[in-house]
Amino acid sequence: MALLPLRVLAFILAAGVAAPALAQAPAVQPLGGAVVPGVCLLSREAIFANAKVGVAASARLQQLTQEAQAEVETDRKALDVDLKAYQAEQAKLTPVQRQAKEQALAPRVQAMQTKAQHRSREIEATREKALAQIATTAQPVIAQAYKAKSCGLLVDRNSVLGGNLANDLTPDVVKGLDATMSTISFNREILPAVATAASH
């Protein structure tokens, strides 16, 4: 088994649970011009960021992320105590004793890193599932706004470099989604441990 240098162990301990965010793209500055009949715009990111259900989903994801981070942090603190103790006595140990200590610590560091990565994947899976649920609910609202504005083409607003944004459906969709679904409830997705082992 290859030994991990102490600086590598310390770096691994700095790894934590990543906190995914619901993307919020910068607003496109309109350049003006004539309204292009039948061409409508929509920003899914703005819908998720501004609709009540998107705000609720972001808050819940943040809570779940903090819980996962706290769980990993508990493991990290226990391991950190043992790593600091090893660091303090390292100079007094023989090479054989140092090797034995590092071999004892390495699997614990690996297990903690694996757990942190696994929790990150679970949080990301949770985010994707929540966004999919919101998107499914938003779809008929988008279709209704599309029909009401007599659209013939729907373009992602975030890919538009400029122009007349009068046919932006986003505010109407946010309003319609708020009337349909104002909150969402979900727990962290639990991914099988075999998926974690297989990914390494």
C-alpha cells in the first residue's frame, strides 16, 4: 500500500462537501430594435432563481448541503486530532514506526474523502431531481405563455446577445409558476455506496 505524505493527508482533509447552486445567469442588456414577431425568449435559470418554488428549492438545498458538511466535518475533526498527534511525534519516531502510523491513518483519510465526495454527488443528484420536478411543473405554464404571446419560436434568453426583449416570457412564467407551485419538499438523495466505490 502506497503511503500518503503528511501534506497530502492535510490537503485531503481540506476537501469538503461541495454546495451546488441553482444557476443564475447575468441579465442580457437589450440593444433595442423592432420586435421580431413570433420569436419569444425564456430564461430557465431566471425562472428557477425568481419563482417562489425555486427560492424554496435553493433554501432546502442549502440546508441539506450544510447538514452533509457538518457530518463530514465531524469525521474530519476526529481524524485531525490523530493527524496532529502524529505530526507532533513524527520526529521522535523511527522510519518503521512512521510507516506504521501512516499506514494506519491513510485508510481513514481515504474513507473520509470518499464520504465527502459521495455526499457531494448525493447533493448534486438532489439538485437535479428538484430542478426536474420544477421544470415538469413549469412546462404547461411555459406552453400557455407561448400560446398567449402567439410565439412561433422559443429561444433561450441567455444565448441572446442583444435586441428587443419585449417577447420575453420569463416574467409571465414566473408569475404562472408561483400560482401553480409555491414550495417544494425533498430530502437528500441516497446513492448506493457501490456507485462511490466504482467511481474511484
